[in-house]
Amino acid sequence: MSESVPTERFAFIDTGRALACLMLVIYHVVGASNITGLRLPETHYLRTANHLIDFIRMPLFAFIAGYTLKVFSETTFQFDEKMNSRVFRLIPPFIIVSSLTYFSQILMGFERDIPFLHIFVIGYQQFWFIQSIIILISISLVVGLFFKQRDFTFFAVGMMIVGTTAPMFVDRWQPDLLSAYKAIYLAPYFFLGVITSIHTPSRLIANFFSIVAWTGLLVYIYLNPTELTNDLTSNDIDFEKYILGAFAVCITLYAWQPNIKYLSWMAPYAFTIFLFHNFFTAGARIVLTKFLNLQIPEILLILGVAIGIVGPVILHLLLKRMPKLALLVIGTKSNRKSTAYAPRET
């Protein structure tokens, strides 16, 4: 299958990637707290919307990574190829771009209490996701080398149960070495994607489970309205409580399989956007607020998101002209497009 002409099966994955990228950029433009991003008060409606985005964006990325992963290897050669293309290619961009981010923060007067080498072993900014997804992909490929479809399905379901229930009994450990705790947090969505890809359930069945998940979330909100209000105006949200919401979004993506072309064009650049959007959004915010004295949050949001997406896309196209550098910095070769953690396979 040509990479430039995806089948309908993958059109919704491109749309999902684009939506996840859009939410990621919006989240960082608005800011995770009242001292980051647009520095809005907790009660501002954009901060409330940002909290809603927060428990959807990374689970959606994880679901897509799981769905596009072909876990079974007939030979060790196939296993080695998949480890190279799906795991090892992520490591150089992780090291290089997280280092660039760290030193740029140092120059701006931040991160001085974080030792440099710590950023590679603990969760650092958005790069924790790469650490977590490497763990999940590696485990899946190793198990897929020895297990057949039925046994792997049991394993995946078990991992979903562990990921769903473990946070209820195990406190978040600190430091979170290699973002292993966050890998547990992402495991239900990642393995949901893997199982969905293996068994390709009918969209009717997917719609049924989607309705069940949305209904369960609405019932929870109805029974705990005060708790929800408190969470949406707080920086300390227990995301595990809203696992049904993240499940609902992932299942609905598969059930509806949207093909939104004015969004899906971003999909080939998703990994580059993931890696570099903060450089462009931060630069845009500084120019707009300090030099142009623009203070309207909604306009800053629109311009920040636009620059946070277009900037990395332009950078991606420039790097593609230098294949060796592109392989190191964005993990993509000259004869293929980057597709964010999960290249298409047939």
C-alpha cells in the first residue's frame, strides 16, 4: 500500500493523530497552571477546557500507537526490524530534542534545579510519553514474538485490567523512572488499540461499547457534580477517575472512523509537532505579548496554536532535505513520512 494514499482503515487514524496533536498544542498554549502558557486564572473557561483536554490527549495518542502496532513476529528478524523501526528510532529524537528543550529553558532562567541527566531517566515535559510508549511497545513486541493471537489477547486484556486498577491501589512513585508509572496509566488505551487492531470488531459493536462508556461517564458526573467542578478548577486532577471518558473517546474514534481532511493533513508531521511545538508556541507568546503587547487570550490562543503547528511542519520539510539529520532529529527517513510513533503497516 502506498504511504501517500492511505486506505479508509487508516484515514480515521490520521484524523485521530491530528486531533491529538491539536489538543496537545492547545494544552501547552493555554498552560498547565496559572504561571505557565497564557497564565490564566484557574476559573477562566479556557483553563476549564484545558483540563478536559488533559485527560484525553495522551490516551488518544496511546490508543493510536497500539492500533497501528503489528505485534506478531514470525521470526527474530521480523522482531528486530520492528524494534528498530518502532522503538530504537525514537531514542535519538528523544535525546536530542529533550536536550534542546532543557538548555533553552536554562537560557530563559528555568529548570536550574533539575540536573541535566535526570531528564533522560524521569518524566520531563511532554517527552515522558516517548519513554512510556517505548516501554509498552517493547513489551508488546516481545510478547508477540512468543504468543499467538488468542494468548496475546488474554495478555492484553490483563494489562488493561492492571492499568485500570493499579492506580487505585498504588500511589504514584517518585521519581517516576523512565516514566514507568505513566506507562501503566497509558496501558489500558494502548492495549485497547492493539486488541481493536487484532480483532477489528464491527463498528456496530464499537458503537455499543462507546455508548456504554459515555453513559458510565455521565452517570459518574451526575453522581459527583461537585467533585467534577473541583477537578476542573484544580491543577491536581486524579485522571484515573475519568478513565471512562478517555475510553469513550478512543472507542468513538474507531466506531465513527471520521475522515476530516482539513485536520488529517497534519498526521504525517505529528511526531515533529509533538517534539517541537513548544519552541514555536513559547516564541510566539513572547513576541505577541512582550513586543506587540497583545493580551487578549482568545487571539493569543488562535495565533499560538497556528504557529505551534505550522512552525514544526516547516521544520519537518526542511529536515527532510537532510536525510541523516532528519533520522536523528525526527526519526524519519527521506523515503517516508513521519507518522508519530506508529508508521502504517499492512
